Amino acid sequence: MKCRAICARPMTQEMADLPEDRIIPGQPPFTHTGTDCFGPFLVRKGRSNLKRYGIVFTCLTSRAVHIEVMDSMETDSFINALRRFTARRGPVKSIRSDNGTNLVGAEKVLRQELQLLDQTAICDTMSTRGISWCFNPPHASHFGGVWERQIRSIRRVLSGICYQQTLTDDSLHTLFCEVEAIINGRPLTRVTDDPDCLQPLTPSMLLNLKGSPGPVMNTDNKNLYARRRWKQILLSPMKNLLAILPTAAMLYVVFMSQFPVDLYSRPKLVKPPEPAAVTVETPTLTESCYTYSNFTANNICCKMKKYSGSDILKCVKELSMEQILRHRLATGTTSNSSSPNDLGRVHIALVGDSHMRDMFVAMAERVAGENVLYKFETRNISWQTVGSLFYQMRARVERFETMRVQHLDFPLRVSWYRDEELKLFAGLIKKWETGEEPKPTFVITAFGLHWMKNHPTPTGVHYKEFFVTLAPHLARLAKTAPKAYYEKQRRHPGISVESIHTYNLIAREHLQGTGVTLWDSTALSAYAHECLREQKTTPVLYTWKCHDDCHLGYLMLEQYADMVYNAVCNRFLCLGDEYCNVGG
């Protein structure tokens, strides 16, 4: 039972069905309506400033809106506004609204006055007209999201205009009508499947069987204090909004022609798509599964986990037990011996140049602590505590050589083998096979950049010849290490994009059939562009290293480390099916 509780999949919440009056087909607009009040707004009358309020009626099926002005928040004023609405829009069967106690925030006066509405009188008036009224529960504004969102759009426009000048009653009525036309002109969905048809379906079409009107005339700010107040209501931001809407509608319909959606789709709180629909074999290491936003890699194929030191150690423990079990099954033994080279130790090996060294820091640093020791291969010194080692390596205070990091309490070792052109790699693989070196659990390598710098011409010829000789060793490596990754080459100063593309094609060609995975999700174009825009450098942690043209900042390297840990460890952490690589 304990294991079932620990490994239980997280529950996924699914949004409830929409109310029936939101989806009834074949009904005229505003048959089922939601309403709410907003304001107040100040208008000039003589020498006095008076409060006026707005009330919005929104059709629950077509999402059209109708806006009226109320002189006060009294019940009589509300009923008069409702009578004007039904006189122009036709009879209504049902109305939904807040009950007046759930409005909070800046408009304190509106909230206090809404509580004074005589709901009994309202219901009596509605019953004589055959209208059923449904009040939402108190403090449940999410019940009225369908009209709250409309009020937000309306208030933004009105607040900007009323901040610049004081309107009269007549101007406020006109302004409300203009805002109503704008809101009813927003696109809902496409009209046809014809990609050349750029006319969207709008609430205005459903109401008037024609599009929304545009601005009456061109105006400028010299009319801000004009005596003719009808010119004021066309000023910014109304004028800007009217100019933007046609373009927004066009872009929206072009988007819809490629990504059809349902008018009543519910994108929030729905059950996530099954990962079985993803056909990518290694989604954590595949470029097509990532988009980059603000220098953050977002996996669109599956969900990624941010790994902490405790997550890694838990993975190490489970992976170690799996390796021991596999070894026992393969050899038919039940020995508990634990020699330095047995399969119980999880050994992460990184082979290559200084970029692999930086990856070594990003991966090993997460488990750093008093129980973590390090040792240089070429120095005749014993194991030492890491202390400030990783900070020194981030700052590159010296030229580091092949080194190892080992955990005292967990069977974990992380090694970096310095080998810029991988000319020693074949010998290292043989040592792993014979047991002279601890066998790796998984290997990460990359070496093309030094070949491009040291053997520039003819492009890729020497690299291809070397790769032909290396490929058989890589095939043996894939049998020695359960997982082996070769990182695709990246942009580098002084090397053309065409050369890098050529080298990556050679690597992709010769890795086929070896069992080694090509890791191509390490994009850095956004990072490079930001460094061109601003030379960012953050000492100590070196999250940004724009002063160093040859090396990435740890902002990117730590994300790359997460990609590897997700590829290897997700299956051991009892994660849900929406996560990457949970099946191994």
C-alpha cells in the first residue's frame, strides 16, 4: 500500500460541462442572457458632476453584448434599463447575474449600492414577462466569467477616455454604443474553410447580418477640448482600438484557417493529452520538441521535471538497484560483492572539450555537499571535498584536466575525460570494456568544434574520415553503456553556419546503426542574440557569459543538464504519464 501511495499518479481535474443555456442551438440572440453592472462614471450636468453607471447584457450563446446607461443603482433604474434592452433586442427567457454581494475591489461604492437592490421587486417584474432569473452564489465571481470578461474589455476603453475628459450624458450614451459596436466586432471563428476568405464570424453578424461600422471620421488631439463633444469620443484610445481591430481580426482568421478550434472548447482544467500521441523516441533530447521563450526551453511533446539534488540521488539509488539486478540475472549469481568496477555504481561520463567540462559542472554541482569528493586524474593527490571547486570551474581560474566527482553515501560518480578531438576515445572505450576504468551508466560526448578549428579545409573531410574509424567503437560503447548521447554542434565564432551544418550531417549519417542517440535540442540562438544585444556577464555563478564567445552561460547549461536527467531518471520517480520518458 505504501508503494501504491508513493507512486500514485496525480489526479487531473476536468472542467464541468457548460450550462445548458450556453449551448442551446437555434435560439435567437439574447434568449439566454447574463448581466452585470459596472462604473461609476462622472458626467457633467450644468456645474455639477453626477455619477452614471453601465449595465452590460451578454448573450450566453453568441457572446454578443448590449450596453445601457443607468442613472443610479436603484432598482427602478435597473428595471428601466432592462425594459430598454428587451424592447430593442426582443424577449428573454432567462437571465443570470451576480447577487450583488460578490463585487470587491476598487469600486467600493458600486459594491455597497448593489447590495441595496430590491431583488424581490426584480423577480416580480421578471415573472410578469415570463423571464426566469438565476442569481449566482455569493463570493463566486467565477460563475459569471462569461460577462466579467466582457466588462473588463469595456472598462479598459471607458477608463482611458473618461480619464482625459468629462463627458455629458449624451456623450456617454454615444460612447457606450461605440464600445458596444467594438466588442460585437471581435472575431469568434472562421466562416468557411476557404483559406482566401479573411472575413471572420462576429457577434455583430449574428445580430445585424452585416459587419461592424468603422470610425466616422479621422480626428486628432486638437479636438480633445472641442465644443462639439461627438468628436471627443473618437479620440485615443478609441481611435487606436478601432484601427487595430480589423488587423487583429484578419490575423485571427488566418490563424484559425490553420488551427481550427471549437467555439465552445474548454482549454483550461481539461485532461492533458495522452503522451502516446507523441511519436518522438527521445522527446527530452529532440530539437523539434522544444520552443524557447525568454531563454527557457519549453518541451511541447511532454512535461519536463526540474531536478534537485534529492531527485538525482533517488534516481541513483533506483538505477543502482536495477543495474545490480540485471548483473545478477545475466551472470546467475547472488553475490553482494561491491568492487569499484561493479555495475552497482551509477557512473556518468562526459568526454570532450571545455563544453563537456561545463556540462560536467552543471550536472555534478546539483549533488554537491560535504559528502562529495573530487580528484584530478593526472595529479598525485587524494580525494578532497569539493568546497569551492565548482565556483572555480565556472570562473575558469585555471586549465582543468580529467577529473572525477564521487558521492560517499550514494553509489554515484561523475567523470569528465578531457579529449578535445576524441582521439583517445577508442582507448577509453576499451578500458571501460576491460574494467580498467569504471564502466559508465551513460555517456555524453561532443567533439566537432575542435575539428572545425584545427582542420578547416577541406570542410568536413578529415572529420568524416575520423568518424568512419570511430563508428565501430561507438557501436561497442552503446553495448557497454545503456545510454550514450552525442551532442550536435552549435554556433561558434569564426565558423560558418554552413560548416556546422555539414559537420552535423556527417555525425547524423555515421551515428545511424550505432545505438548512440544524437542530442540536438541544445539550441542557443536566443542566448546568442541576447549577447549581441547586450554584453551580459554575471560573475560567481556565470549565468551569463557573453564576454566569452566560445562558451555558454550556465543559464543554458543547467537546462541541458535537466534534459539529460529527464531522459535517464524520469522512469524511477513515479511521475505521471504526461512526463517525458516515464516508460524508460
